[in-house]
Amino acid sequence: MAEYHLSGTPPVPLTLRRSARARRISLRISSLDGRVTLTLPNGLPERTALAFAEEKADWIRANLEKHPEAVDAAFGAVLPIDGQDRVIEPAPGRRIQLDAGRIAVPGPNPGRPLQRYLKELARNRLAEASDFYAARLGRGYSRLTLRDTRSRWGSCTADGGLMYSWRLILAPPAVLRYVAAHEVAHLQEMNHSQVFWDTVERIHGRWQEPRAWLRENGASLHRYRFGE
């Protein structure tokens, strides 16, 4: 994939992607982070795709205005952890310190260390929740992995592997626990039938509110950037 920019102020990053299956130019704006992707057929000149994007510039910018502004994990920025806003501050020592209202990070650039810390915190919380719901279900899982997924918050494989987005640590704890219960329930029901939802309710309790929170606010968890 190649990176270009839509002209104007501010310039808009464009990702050009070729596809052997594409028959025409297509334009997509990610609902999660506002990434603009142009997909074009093999053999079509890139300048044609860029000209297409320039024609759609007003539409692209109008849609991007609906997305929350990206936030870099820098000192002074506000980051939700467990659903509570924390100000990122310099740490006086060598360890990251999480307190009410703040998170202190050592070193001059907090992004990467903070991301590592959050991933480890997410792993601990998700493992604890998964163990709890798996015990209630009476089924074990084979492994637990974390990713920075854009299309889903979790998944369960046929061989009992659980996968979660580490960004769930930014959401309220009730939301993280719901996602864990949801994926653990798939250990028994690999579908979204009524039996599945009954299983979620049996091991978790009412799930409608945290699920609604994710639908309404989940995309905003992808606005935070850690210098990837």
C-alpha cells in the first residue's frame, strides 16, 4: 500500500491499495479511526485514483469532521483507563504509576512505554475475567491473545482460543467483563443464536447496557495513538 495526501488544509492522508478483484475505484473511510483508503484495480494508474479522491474531497472532509480527533499519548494529554480520564504526567522514578486522575510515565516519550503497560494491564484483567466466566460455564479455553483489532473487540476460535483487543482496558470495567463473557460463551455456542445470548446472561447477567456502550463509544477508543 502507498501513502498519499489529499490537498488542502489540513492535508488528509490517503492509503492507496490495489486489488486483483476490484473492477472500479472504491473509497472507504474507517468508522473507527477515519482512515481513508482508495482501492483500485491492478493496471489503473495511481494518478486516476488520486484525481477521483480530489473530486470527492468535500465529501471526504465532511465525513472526517464526524470522527473524534486523534489524541497522541503525550504528556498533558488525557487518556481513559478503566473508563476514567487520567492525565499523562512525567514520573519521578522509573516505574509507571497509575493513580486517580493521572498516570505518570518515566522517560521523555511516554507513548510506547504507556502502550506496553496498558497491554499488560489489559492481559491481566481479561485473563481474570475469562477465567471467572469459563469457570461459570464449566469449559476451559486453550489460550488468550491480545491484538489491536479494528473490526471486532474479541473472538473465539474452534479450538478454544480467545482473542481480545487490548484497547478494552480504556473502556469501563463492566464493558471489558461483558466482552470476556461474550467470547467465553462462544466456547459452548459458536453462533449468535438465542441459546448463545441466554448463555451470556447466565454467566454474566444482563449484557445489554455494556453492549450498547461499545456500539456508541467503542470507535472513540481507537482515537488514541501511542507512536506506532
